[in-house]
Amino acid sequence: MTQASRTVIVGSRVGLHARPASLFVQAVGASGHTVTITKPSGESADGASILSVLALAVGHGQELVLSVEGDDTQRVADELATMLSSDLDAE
């Protein structure tokens, strides 16, 4: 099992709340990978848990480290990082 990580800036104008968090958690679940998002303060959340992601209280423009474990981690990390850096409320 391999691991990949990406540092991303959250692009959604409301941060990872409600719709953006839900879309991200759905994508993590569909990937079949173990995903963790971590704030610079060290607080982290299981990317597959909507409650965990919401409890992290990530705002717009905040930096996160996205860590992915599993097979084909580079591709999955790139896709999820692109998703986090996009404004998911605009879609």
C-alpha cells in the first residue's frame, strides 16, 4: 500500500461545509482509499466521515494537507486535491 499527500487551499467560498463537504466525502467513499485531511494546527479528519469533516470547521482559503493511502494514490490524491481547491458551491 502506498501513500501520497498534497497541500491544498480550500476553494469553496463557504469552506468545507454542507454541500462541499458532502461532495468531497462522496468522492472519498467512491475512491475506496483511506483519506485524511489535516489542518496546519494538526487537527485531522477522516475524509470518509461527513461528521468528522464538518467538525474540522475548514474555512475558505484555509490550507489543508490531504493524505491518501491505497493503490494508485498519486492519481486519487490529484483528483481529490483538485476537488478541494475548486469552488464546489459554484457547480
